[in-house]
Amino acid sequence: MTMTEQVAPPALPDRRTLPAEEQHATELAFLAAHDDGPRPPGWALTPRAVVTFVCGSGGETLELPGSRRAKGGGGGGGADGADGAGGTAPPARLTIAPKFVGERSLVERCVVTLAGERGLLLVGEPGTAKSMLSELLAAAVCGTSALTVQGTAGTTEDAFRYGWNYALLLAQGPSRQALVDSPVLAAMRAGQVVRIEEITRCLPEVQDALVSILSDRRLSVPELAGTPDALTPATPGFTVIATANLRDRGVSEMSAALKRRFNFETVAPIADPVAEAALVRGQATAVVRRAGAAFGVDDAVLDALVTVFRDLRSGRSAEGWDVERPGTVMSTAEAVQVAASLGVAAAYLPGGDVLDLVPGHLLGVVRKDDPADHARLLGYWDGPVRRRAEDGSAMWRRLWDLRENLR
């Protein structure tokens, strides 16, 4: 090798977290071709196919009808209407994996709300996958989940209406070229879904910019009065999905007028412990894989971890023993983060028992909001953990022995 020759660096794995429409482009394209039933205006899939995309096909392998297969699909699946990754035709047979763990009836109600072009508000405790559900619904309905407003105390009305390119505004005056579309206005023009995360964190006067948009389905730009761009009517298919945490109730309470323009759906914590444990494993595995390692935490450790979260969340153990609930939210999302931390530790700091790390990570979760929650976690150890250890469980005996790690 000469001095001028260079060795190409090794290719790094793609560890990006892709949006739902890219992650599941093949499924979206398949469902677009599989179900040629009636679709609401502007929808990429039928409402029935949207429900199947979110909830899965129940283990059933769906088959593309021969006539549809011959035509190479029946509509756009991924972003920009592609028939799968790379624009290739969808496969002939496919099993649709479930992506949201929850009641199918909830998803069906959400889809009906969107088909009726009414605003959908997903409410619930933090960590119940409200944002994930909104992303999946947007990807399936219109092929993109990218039109999003993140609600904060600093969010301005421009995020819901429009802004200006001030260089052009000063040079030309008000014009369509100088206008900067908000995600809401962009969705109105294209007939797509716009997502508003944490809407109750926006100030009430900012929230109320949505009232006329949702009721009149048009947005006026007074600065462009007398031009064709002064009024933008919503293209069929436009709708809004918002999320709000119950813990944020009262932060910026929604007005009665705005509430009337949304259908409220509550996303509850996962009821089935087996399903929750499977979700925690799957999500934590993905996090550790993005960190460049394999997930090496035993199922027994994950089951114990999920059990602790469920007991503290509900205030009652699986055996029926009363548990003092901490003030913080013991959500599935928090369980995923703890499981992922255990997986990263097992991969990059080997040599110890990963179970030894569980109490310390739990303490980090519990003490986020109220220092008194430390005592509640100790009380849980002195209650259910001790009683399970006395019943002869080796796993819980080891956890009981680790009580000192909670000091």
C-alpha cells in the first residue's frame, strides 16, 4: 500500500430510530394492496387496514389477491406513496405484527374519529404509548407522521397557524413566498394528519388557535387579504391527533370550546403482565441494539422487574397484598428504560450479576418527584419482596438480600 492509498473505514450499522412509515413501509404497502375497500378521502389505507396495521393480524398470514398482486399493489404504503422500501412491489403474503399493546376497541374508536375528520385527543398517564399510537395512526392514515408540533410553555401561536420569512417580508411585503407554513397549515394544504404532543403544556391562548381551525376547517391570513392565499380551506383528509398527560391536568387547562372539538380517548396502562413483559423485552432489546450490543438480560430478571413496576403502579401486588403507591409514575416506558440500562450494563460492564443493579435503578425512578417515595420503595421491599422471599423464591430472596442497596 502506498502512502497515498487510503483504507475505507468500516461501515457502521444504521442505528437510527426511523419514523413509523419507514420502519413499517412493507406492511403499509402490503395493506394498501390487500384491502381495496372504501377509504375516506385522502387516506392511504382503509380504516379496517389501519386497525390491522396498529393491532396486527392476530398471527394470521394475509395473502394478496392475485388480481391485486398482478397490478403491483393498490395504493401508497410508505411515505410518498411508495409500495414498500425502495418502491418495490409488496410481498404476496405477510403476517402483520402488533405494534400497540392495548384494546383493539380503543384503536377502532380512534380510527372512526379520524375518518369523521374530528380531532382526536389521547389522554392517559405518562408512559402509556400515547405518542407511539398517534405516530402509528398518522403513518397509516396519510403515509407520514412528520407533521408534528411539540407543545411546551414556549410554543407560540405560529406553531399552529403560520409564521413569516422576515427577510422576504421586509423585501417584498406580505406574500405567499414569505409565508412559513406551520405543521398544522401544511397538513391542511395536503389533507394529512398533524400531531400535537403535550397540548396541555401550551398556553391556553395558544391552544385556542385550534378552535376555529377544527370547527371551520379553514385558516385565514389577514395579511394576504385580497389575494387567493388569504384563505386556506382544509383538504379532505386533514385531521388533528393531540396527546395530553393526566399528570399535567391543570398545567394549561383546555378551554371548553376546544374540548368540544376533540373526541377524548384514554390510553390505559397495559393490563396483561405477560404482554407488558414481552413489550419491555422487545423495546429494551431495540435500545441496546442501537447502542451496539446484544440484549443479555434473563427473562426471570425482566419478569421480576415488570412485577415490581406493576405492583407499585397499581397499589396492589399480584397476590392481593396492599402496596403504598409512590407519587411518581411507574410506567411501562420507565420499565423499558431500566431494562435497557440493565442490558447495556450486561454488555459493556460484564463480570457482575445484573440483578444486583435492579434496586439502584428502581430507586432512581422512584425518587424523581417526591423524596418520600424512597420510604415507599423500602416499604415495598419489607412487604411483598420479603414475603415472596419467605415463600422460597430464589429470585426474590436475592432481591431481598439486596435491600441495603436502597439506602
